[in-house]
Amino acid sequence: MTRSTAVSRQNAGNDLFKGMAKKKTKDRNPDTPIAILVGEHGRYQVKSGRLAGEYVARAFPKPPTKARGMIAEATGATEEAAIAALHDLIDARETSRTDERRLDASSGVSVPSVEEYVEAIRQVTLSAPQRAMLTALSLAGEDGLTELRMANSAGYKSRSSANRSFAAAGLLIADYLSIVPVENGGAGDPDGTSLLGYRGEARSETDPGSWILHAELREAVRVVL
């Protein structure tokens, strides 16, 4: 992952130090705004500044997402050291996540964790029909939904339109998580679907089988949507 240089300063209205007590010192008026350096690292926004005598760097969801919450935090003797430590922490976190993904034997897909799916869903821009399909599939559990029922759940008039939209949602999540999508079990389904789920047993030559979300994604959808 390539490190990027912080680009701007913001004042105390920023949420960098939200929820942390600020020590009053003789050298600084407590009403004086704290200068915050704002930059990026990978998919995250990085904010850094001096707080209570030490330098702190924190990673947050990158705008324009509406997601909130701190992703990671690091401190250092200097602001540069805090930022470098945060970059290393993020990189180690990403490596650990990748190594711990479950391998789906039926498709050969490395399935992200619930935590990864939750973060991705909160970050990417899913359409209302895509959110409706994921919600319906999550509620369907291991039984899944036929193509027709999945299309109806999102208001699509054709199964092909629903499948394309479903695949597009998978590609958005794959792009956010830096995963190269693979074909779903050789069934000829669009790229992106394998990251979301898999096909159930085919009922006939014209019915390729119901769509079933990966268990991790089912749980993530229930948390977020």
C-alpha cells in the first residue's frame, strides 16, 4: 500500500480528538483551535495533531462517505512519527485481514470477514435496489432466493437486470477491499457475484439455482442495512 502525504490543516471543529479529554496548559488557551493535518493512506483519511503533549494520528472513513467512527490510532514523538506509525498499523491490519479470510471450497473465493463486509457496505454507494436485494437475501438465509424472487425484491422487471445489478454491488465491494473478483464457480455468472455469494443446487436446465449470500455477508447486512 502506497503512503500518501497529508495535504491540509483544519481546525478544532474536526472530529480528530472527539471524545478525548484535553489538558489545559499555561502555554495554550483552551479556546484556541487545534491545528489538524489531514491526509490519506489507502482507503482511509488520516488526521493528525498534538494532544495533551503527544502527537496523535487517526484513520477515519474517507469522504464523501457518511460513515463515522475511528478505524485506527497511533502516537509518536513527532507528528511525522505518529503518521508513519499509523500507516504501518493500517498496513499490518490489511495484511492480517487478507490472511484470515475464509476460502470457499466450492468457488475458490477468499471470503472477507463480517468486519470487512460491514466496513465496505458502509463505505460504498449501493443503490436502493441493490440494498433491497442484499437485505432480502440476508433474510432468506441458507435457503437463498430464486432469480425471480431476488428480482422482485428489488423491483426489477427481468432476472438479467437483477443479476447485473447484483454483480455490480459485488464489484463495488471488491474494489473497496482490493479483491480481484473471480467467476462464480464457473457458472458463467457476471464478475462480482462470487464475492457476494454462490448458487444453490440447480433445479432444472432453465433454473441455475437460488442465490445464497456468504454467511459473513448475511451477518454484515443485518448489522448495516
